[in-house]
Amino acid sequence: MHIGIPVEIKSGENRVSCTPSGVRNLVAAGHRVVVEAGAGAGSGFSDDKYRRAGAVVTSSAEKVWKSDLVVKVKEPLEQEFRFFREELMLFTFLHLAGEPALTDKLLDSGVTAIAYETVQDGGRLPLLAPMSEIAGKMSVLMGAFYLGHHHGGKGKLLGGVPGVLPGKVTILGGGSAGMHAAKVAAGLGADVTVLEIDQEKMRFLESALPSQVHTLYSTELHIEEQLDTADLVIGAVLVPGALAPKLVTKAMLRTMKQGAVLVDIAVDQGGCVESCRPTTHENPVFVEEGIVHYCVANMPAAYPQTSTEALTGVTLPYIRRIADFGLESAMVMMPSLSKGLNIWKGTITHEALAKSLGKPCQENPFA
């Protein structure tokens, strides 16, 4: 199979979809890998490393996109729509619930689109998990930074000092991102509360995390009460394939402390904060109602070496299966991969996505 690895053109995106080591694995299995020149530069992988791994390196994006399977990190942007065609298979993070224009282009062109974030193995999201872990850890670091007075925050040190109480961190959602956010916040010495609706997940968090991490049933009243006293609020809610529920309204912002910081990890799926709008690494924050909002849509891109290696580690087995056996056989062999199918032959095949966009859904033929 011919596999293409293009340069990521999203603002601030320094990751690449496959390391040279991953390329070597694919080439050794008899596949042709075409890498766009400079694709790995932001992650520390030179074109020469890809050549030594057996890839064809080209300066032509068009040649890369002519591959049977294009593997990316982030969703295609408008400049890349011209490469869409009926025979193309696209494997990447798509987050289509928040991208209606991209969804329409994929549907019209007949591209087969498989989304990393909806590949599901039992209750796990194996391709999203490492990026969620990075985003969760990073959310606390960014929140702590922007709490600094010189960065627009209220000047509160999360860990406190002897004689001064630590900062209060409220985390909405106890999944992978929320759990790792709680772990880092607790490590800094903050007082941490995780709001969750799953009793078993809360029981796990209570046993796995330090004692200053508390869990609380997520209700509208409990969220309001937590926002009143929080110094840092982290939105880490995910409904696979669907828009994130709006748990924090604009009206709720007015009850928060001036200079508090809000980090919305769920921004890729529309955000769980009503006032959220996507920002970039170049301009990561804005202030509304006196609250500092950090809503960067590709947070793990700030640490591309770690992110690229982690992403390749989980995606490569799926890429190999598609390349070795073809997509249809691969989805039959790997039911988790079939759940990643979002668009097939001009129709949406993921129920949550279709519901979010108000479009019809065709039954997934491989589910």
C-alpha cells in the first residue's frame, strides 16, 4: 500500500504522524511511504532520517496526498480540501462534530475518514489516550503559569507556602485527561476536586490519586459551588464523536474569582465552557468576565517529540493492519478500528457525530 505523511499546517502544530522508526516498520513490511519534506522537523526528525528509514521524501504535498492512505495528526484545513478524492483513506484526529464545513467536504468527495478519537476498545479510547494524558498534565502547567499576576491571573501559587493555603483546582471530568490533570495538580500541592458522573470511575480516582484529590458528583449545583471558590478550572469532558456538553455557562463566569484561569481541553469537540473559542499556541489566552481562558485546540503540539513518539506507538499497529490487509478486512479483524469509521461512501457512519451535526447516519457496515 502507498502511505502518505504530509506536513501538518495547523497553526503551532509541530507533530508528525509517524516517526522514522514507524516508517521503517512499514517499509520493511513491503509498503511505500511518501513523506513530505520537513514533516518531522518540528519533532526533531530530519528528512535524512526518513530517507534512511526507507521513505520517499518529496517537496510536493500533492504527491503525498495521492497515496492510498494518508496518515495525519490533525484534521485537514481548507487548503488541503483540494486533495480529497473518492479513493482516499484518511486516518487522523478529526473531531468532526466541531467541524461541519470539513464534514461536508469529506461527504461530498467520497473520502473514507477514520478518526483516531473514536477508535474504541471496550471502554477505552486507545489512540486518544496518550494525547489526553499529555493535555491533562499540560493543562495544570499552563493554568499555573497564567495564574501568575504578570500573565493576567490573580497571582495565586497553586501549591501555596507554609502559612498560606494552596490554590483550589476544579476538574470537570475524570477520564484520562482529568485523572492526569488531577495527578499533576496534586503533585504541585493544590487542593483538587474532580467532578464526575461515573461512580466506579470516582472510586478508582479516590484509590489511585493522592489524598488531597476529592471526587464529587457532577451536577449543575455542584459545578456552580465549585466555580465560586476555584482558582483554576479544567474542562476535561469527552463524549466520543459528539460535541462536548456545555457545563460552564457564561453566566457562571460572573460568580468566579477575578483572575481565575479556565483551561478547556475539550475545545476540539466544541468545548465544555460556553465562552470557549479555539485559540493557538501563538495567542493562547483571552479574558472574558475577568476570567483568563486557555483554549488551545492542539495542546500536545507544545511537546512534539513526546507527543509524536507516543502517537506513533499507538497508531502504528492500526496503520499496519490497514496496509497489510486493506481497510475492510482490517476493520473486521479489529472491531476497535471499525468504531473509528466516521465517513464511508459519502455518508456518516458514527451515530454521535451524526446527531451532533443534525445529519442522517448510515449503519456502520463493519460494527
